[in-house]
Amino acid sequence: MPSLTSSLIHSLPLPLLTATQHPFLTAAAQSTLPLPSLIAWLAQDRLYLLAYVNFLGTILSRLPLSGGADREQSLEWRVAELCIEALEMAKRELRLIEETARAEGWEGDVVDVRAGKETRAYQDLFVGAAAPNRPLIVALVALWGTEECYLRSWKYAATKMDLSLKAKDKDVMQRVFIPNWSSGEFEAFVRRVGGLVNKFGAGLEEGGWEWEECEEVWRQVLWAEKAFWPDVGGEEEGKKESKKKGAKEVTFGEGSKNGSVDGGSK
């Protein structure tokens, strides 16, 4: 039987493609991104990270941790450790964005902003996914889904970079952000998240109400992720290309139907 994450990945191939192969990513990789679009996006990504920190805190508060001496062997404790690792990563990402903005002279434009509607959509998604009346697995799928999409997006961007560019010729996206967000370290983290989600959801009945809740939050993540990228033109061309490619272009960490690559089998 396919793992939960593998089933979700294969359930909506076209929305996954359009969410993670957006024209914004190509422009970011090829130095054709308008500076106002980059600054506006970084500002919203920073606010997204702050919402993500709160989301992780809610997940931690809901984990039924054992008081026994063997607690570190429990699945719940491993999820807690993963959330703590994610908090540390978010802390580093916030610092990276703020320090880069300061160095580039964008600090006021990146820090002194309010959440746009796309960021508010993610804020609402996090609150809903971690609501007390929903199974904890739904929040974990939302956590995995956002990270899976982010990894795929920036690995796609990395394929669009000119590898012959010398360091002195690279802009801030090519030099700092794309390598950071497409790194092997980040990919390993995303795979660990997927593996724990699969273990946590191992007892779910495919087609059952909890499974359907997971499918619903995955749909919401894909919608929110696509909406989060600013419009830089090329949308219609991207849509035409996506229709041609279909599911065949879902390549980054897709894995096989048994879930052996996308976070491990159950």
C-alpha cells in the first residue's frame, strides 16, 4: 500500500506542478525578477515564517508526550524533536532574510509591512490545520506539505540557473537564497518530516474521514503555495506548458508509489 505522502503527491499532479514551477521561480533564477517583486515576496515570506513558528508551537502543545523513561523512543517524541529542529531552521531563515535585507538596503521594505492576503491565507491554513477538533495528523500533513512544496520549488529554480556564472556575477537570489533553499540539508529535513508523517498516519484507512481530512489540507497547501508567488508575467505560458507536461514533470523527491523516496515507507 502506498504511503500517505506518496498518495497525496500522486493525487493532484497538475496543482502540484503549477504550485512549484511558477514563473516567479524562473525569473528569480535568471536575474529577470523585478526588484519590487523580490522585496515584496521576501517581506511576505518573513511573515509566513513567523506564522510557521506559531504553527509549530501549536503542534508541540498537542503532542501527547509520555512521562516514561523510554519516551525518546516514542513517535510523539520524535515529532517533538522534529518540530524543535524546524523552529531552529525558521530562526535561521528569519535571520538570513533580515540580514540580507539590511545588507541590500531593503530592511524597511521587508520588515515594516503587513501580511498580504496570500500570507493571511497561510496563517488561516495553519490555524485550521492545527485546530483542537482536527486529528493531529492533519497538522503534520500541513507541515510536510508546505516544506515539500518549498523544496520542490527551489530545486526547480536551481535547474533554471546559469551554472557558468561566476560568483561575482550572481545576484542575491542566485548567490544566497536559491542554494540555501535547494540544499541537501534542507532536502534531508523534508524527507524526515515525510517519514514521520507516514509513520504517524500508518493506521489511517484510505478513504476514511481522517484520510480525507489529510487530502483536504493538501489541496489547501497547493492552492496557498501557488497563490503565494507574485505574478511576474508568463502565467499563461506556464499554464500551457503545464498542460503539456501533466504529471510527468512531478520529479523532485516524488518517489515511487510505495513511498520509498518521499519520506520512507510505513
